[in-house]
Amino acid sequence: RENAAGVPVFAKLWPGAAPVADLAASVLQAGADGVVLPGSLPGLALHPVTLRPRLGAVVGELSGSAVRSAGLFAVWEVRRALPDACVIAAGGVRTGPDVLDYLAAGADAVQVGSAILSDPSTPGRVVEELRQALADHGFETPRRARDVAHLRRDRGE
């Protein structure tokens, strides 16, 4: 870590490797400045006629909308266990409401990734949609939306 003094280091974690909150705690204790969740998940696609794996390497990695619910859970779980950690969400972000979900689950920042491959203008559109989604929910800033999924309903929060 001394070699990267002054340069933020974020560890991208795969939620299936271990309990994700424990893994996040370990990398933060080892010197990471924050975590990026989730990393890609393993996947398999079969050819509809041969029923054999479509990929030459047999298995591949899921990204995009296929990992969104796993990403939301990983972000929520890490935020719940490590409330002061810097958490960056990635996975399945195509719209402003997707970003709002990640913020509500506890993300400090949200990455747009695979969606850019099919539409390079996605980030600009997502920002505009996020502004509208925040307004629709009564949030003045993205920061106000962070962690809302963690508030207890039974106390009226």
C-alpha cells in the first residue's frame, strides 16, 4: 500500500467467494479505501439445439442486468455490516431508478458499465433519469437517498 500513497485503491469483490461483508472487512483492514460490488458472477449458456456449452471455455461471467439483484444484496449487506465503508456499486445499471436502488441500498457511488457497450450515451441519460427519480421520491440530492433501505419501518423512519 505504501507504493500507492495518495492513490485510492478499491477492491472489486465477488459476492460468492465468501460472506461478502467479511470479505469487505478483510480488504478494508488490509488497506483498501473502499469496495466495488459485485464483481461478475460465473455463468453458463447452453446452445438450444446441441444443449452443449456455447462458450469455448465452457463457462463465462455474467454482467449487466443479470447481476443487479446480487449487486443490490451485496451493497446492502456490506453497508449494514460496515456503515463507514466506501461502497461503489456496479452491475446492471441501465436507468436512473437502477442508480437510486443502489443508493438506497447503501452505495456511495454507482458505476455504469455494460450498458455503455450498446449505447455510449447511457451515462448522460442515466444522470437525467436519476434527477427525475430523486425528485419523484422527494430527495434533494443523491446523498439523501443513501441507506434509505436500511431505515426501520417499525419506528416510522
